[in-house]
Amino acid sequence: MSDPGGRAPDILIRGGTLVDAAGARPGDVMIVGERIAGVGAGLPDEGADVVDASGALVVPGGIDVHTHFDLPVGGVRSADDFETGTMAAACGGTTCVVDFAGAGRESPEEALAEWHAKASHRAVVDYAFHVTLTAVPEEDDRAQEMFRWLLGQGVSSVKLYMAYPDRLMVDDATLARALATGAATGVLVCVHAEDGMAVERAVAETFRDGRTDPLTHARVRPPEVEAEAVRRAGDLARAARAPIHIVHLSSAAGLEAVRAARSRGARIFVETCPQYLWLTEDRLAGPAETTQNFVCAPPLRTEQDTRALWDGLADGSIDLVATDHCPFTTADRREGVRGGGWSNFTEIPGGLPGVETRLGLIYQGVRDGRYSAERWVELCAGAPARVFGLSRSKGQLREGFDADVVVFDPEAHRSLDAGHLHMATDHSPYAGMDVTGWPALTFARGRLVAKGGDPADAEGGWGRFVPRSARQSG
Ligand SMILES: [Zn+2]
């Protein structure tokens, strides 16, 4: 162990309601050093710092498998780096993030080297990487060599885009090759499922009509664009006999396409994000100065879509919640990706802040009676760990696991205004909203990194890279 401040004191979290895949039950959690040393009722506390968790939920730290820290997007850059982003994560009860390494055209080697340099000595909580791919070698053995090299680097998932033909989009043959290589090696293929060519056609049409405002951004990326891509990705995955993960699913039509593909035999994991549950496209209508802050892709949808997604979380058809955390400052959005101010919606850097607010927002589903506290923990920690190869050390309260533990106060009130949050942006998409239920204490590998939703003994460099393993088949 390399605890820079000496061995962390032993801690006993006493008398809370423990919640994870083993159910919800009263009990204690004993932390020794960086690990959970015991879970159960009436654990001995001699010599330990005792935390009274009565009335609180004691849960495994959140795992956010979709963040974009320190990501260059044209002439601007996502506002959070690994220090501010993981600090904000800790304040909101997330103790591990999986960030997307690579901005497009670099090799996997270059992308990983660059992302390790960004994260090491800065991250406050543990982190891992996916790699974004824009090409896959044509020859089977070379493609497998690339994926096995990634596994050797602790990277067990890649992402390909079905959108953004100018920068990132791959054709179906490339996606099919990635899936076949994933099936052969155990690397999980993730896709951004939007039909990029359909979007391009719609954009050209709106420009001819002279429409340039943020609401048009939602009009050119309707739910059918997502559903069509999900259908295509599902068929390719089924043909390759490979599992596939759909990132940031946003619509009722997309979810229907997932269910249909599964019924045809495709093995599909699905994530959605809080913005698609809480926000709707009317945020994009109005003065551009404020509506530009709600541009993300896929775009915000309708009330009916949010209801379908909440139902999907409850009935199990959506596996997990991540954030697609990719904040920009208001000034950077105004600046546009080319740096001269934006003149139409395609130039607004897209993405919302979210790494800090996920646990609290998804907990509201428990308060509203949509699902149980166990389901909430499964969506935010258990399933992300299992799907993304972290379940040997994270995602559950188990002896021997990393002491990533959150004491969650189900009655704490939190304002979601930017001034009460720690993400490095000047606006919050949830401004004006208060939630009930927020982390009281966040332990990251045994260290108290946040208290009462604010940074505590947090230090850049405490977070370590976590190598991930291939999913077990089955
Ligand atoms: Zn993303």
C-alpha cells in the first residue's frame, strides 16, 4: 500500500442500513486501510474511528462509466479536468469513473498515454479508461492483437460512433469487425447510437430553411435517428455473437428498439443518463444565451420519453445510469467549437455537467416509489462494476473489496444550483431544483474524501488507475 499520509485509520461505520446486491439489511462496515475488512452486525469497534450511520443508507461508492474529463472539442475543452471532475464526483458519492480516452484520430497507444498523463497525480478517486476507436484493422489477427493489447493495459471496453461522419463515425463493416473482435477477445464494444447520415441530411435541410437555433439541434436528431442506429447495432451484434453496450440511450423509441433487438436474440446492455430522465427539449426553446447550455447529443426529448426511461430503469430493461459528463462554461459554449462565436447549433460544444448529481437524482426514483433502494444501488454501482469488469474489487460492500463506501443521508436536502456544486462550470442544468437524499460521507479506498457534499480529506493523486478485466461470458 502506498498511502502518502501513512496508513489510514481504521473506521467502523456503525448501525446503518447496508444496501447492495446482497439486499438491504441493518449492519456495520469495518474499514482497515484501503479495504473493507468486515460487513455484518455488531462488528467490534476497538481502536476504530466510529461513524454513527443510524438513519443512513450505507452503499458502495457510485461508479460512473461515462465521463469526458479534459477533452478537447475543437477550439475548446471540457471544463473539468481529472482533479476538479473527480473531486466533484466524490462530493456526489461517486468513487470511480471510467473516462473515454482519445478525442478521435490518435492511436490507442497515444490516447492511453495522453489520458494517463492527464489523470495521474490529479484524480481524487479511482479511475479507468475506455478507448475511443475510429478504425479497426482489417485482418482478424491484427484486430485481435490490438484488442488483446488493450486488455493488457487494463482496458476492457472500446467505443465506436455511428454519428459524426466528419470526425468519428465508423461504417457498419468497421463496427462489425469491432464486434467480432470483441467476441473473440472479451472486450466489450460500446456504441454511440445515432444514425449520422440521417442527421447530416436533416442538418442540410434546416440550413436551407435558415434555421440555426438550439431547438433545431433536437429536430435534426429525432428519436427515430437513435432507434434506427440501435436496430442496426443490435443486428450487427447478434450476427457477431457479441454483447454490445449502448451509451446514453435517450428515447422511448430507442428503448423499444432495444427490446425488439433483444427479442431477436441480441445481447444488449443499455445505459441512460440523468439528463434524459429529468430534462426535456423545451429547455432548448428560447433565448440562445441560456438554451445553448442544454445542447447535448442525443438531444433532450419529451415528457413521454422520460417516462419510458424511468419505467425502463424500474423494469430492468435499462441496465445502468452513467452521466456523459462533459461540461463547458457558458463562455466556451458562446465561443463555439471553432473559436469565433457560434452561428448555428452544430458549432455549440455539446455536453452537460452531471458527475456530481447522478446519485442524488437517481435516488429520487426511490423517493418517488418507482424502484427500491437496492435497484438504485444496482443502477449506480453494481451493474456498472459488473458490465465493465470492475466487480472483483468495486460495486459491493464485501470483505476484501476496496473501501469505496458512501454514507447516504436519505433526508439531506441539496440545492442543485451551480454555486452549491463543485463541477468546474458556471451553470447547472438542474438550477432551481432541490433534491432530498445526498451523500453525508464519501470514503475512497478508506479515505474520507467528501463530507456533507463538500470536499474533505481529498487530494489529487489519491485516485489510482484501476485495470479492468474482460467480462466473464454468460
Ligand atoms: Zn459521451
